[in-house]
Amino acid sequence: MAKSKFSTDVETRAWQRMLSGRRLDLLDPSPLDIEVADIAHGLARVARWNGQTHGANIFSVAQHTLLVEAVLRQQVSRVDNRVRLAALLHDAPEYVIGDMISPFKAVIGGAYKIVENRLLGAIHTRFGLPPVLAAEVTKQIKTADMGAAYLEATRLAGFKETEAKRLFGKDPGLSATAEEDFLTPWSAGKAEKRFLERFTAVATP
């Protein structure tokens, strides 16, 4: 018996409907279907560390990206706003595909990375960045990302400092005030609001 059109659509669907009304194709994402409001809303509701963190709220990917951008500003003097924007968006594909912990990514292999890179390229294009960043910029963001991971691991996720240093490198040395702010898990609403505020600040020429 022939399958119904509904069942065929379900089996082959590779797009997600966003709250903005956009329909984003995961396999062939168009920059025209990407809205920063959807990114902020999604990332504020995706948990880092699979939710295995201290605090009344999850530590969201939105809050993580703000922490990474703060670490980057400390590590790189006179960093350009476009680099700050790229740091803020470095995990933006996770508003669609979620945040998988690194060990699970290693199990899945290259397919996850292909989808992630296509989404990131479309996101970059949507907001005026090159689809693929310069190697130096990628390295700067990765260094800040690892510094943020060290802080999250030791302050929120139960890692010992020696283990975190082996996995993520050294403590980036944020000020006590910045640590208290960025490493106190926010509500989803606060994370979404602050992500949008920072996006507007660094994306405005």
C-alpha cells in the first residue's frame, strides 16, 4: 500500500519551523531564513554540559557565547567588532541542532560537523561575516572558547582544576565581577535579552 503524503513528509522533512515563521532547511540553509530573534530565543533554552551544572537555571548556550565574547575582549586588545560578532555567533547553529557534548560528537563523526558548518556559514552570511573566518580569527575565538569552558567546568560543572586544565587549558583570568555575572546561570528570558542587546551593540556599524 502506498504511503500517505503525510508520512512521506515526516520521513523526509529536513527543516524546522521557527517562531518568527521562517522555515529553515538544515541541509541547505538559506541566510534569508535566519533571524537573530530565533537564534537568541533558541540558544537561551539550550543547556551547556547536558544540563549537568549547578544553579537554579540551566547554563545556556546564549550565556556561554556572551562569556566567550567577554574572554575574547580580555585576551585580544582592540578587537574588531566583526570579530566580537563572530565570537557571539560561534555556537549559533545550536539554536537548530542543540548542544552535543564533545564526546558524543566524536562518536557521531563527520556528518554532524557538515551540518553545523553549513548552518554557521549561512548565519555568517546573513549578518555580514565571511562564510569561513580567517584562520587567525578562528584561533582567537577557539582560545576564548576554551577559556570559557575552563571557567564553566570548574565553577559550574564539577571539574577539578587539574582535570579542567588538562582538557581546556588555563584559567583565562576574568575579573571577579565578570565571573560572578557571567557564571551565575540566568533565566532563559534574561539570557535571551542580554544576547540580543550584545548582538545589537557589536553588529551595529
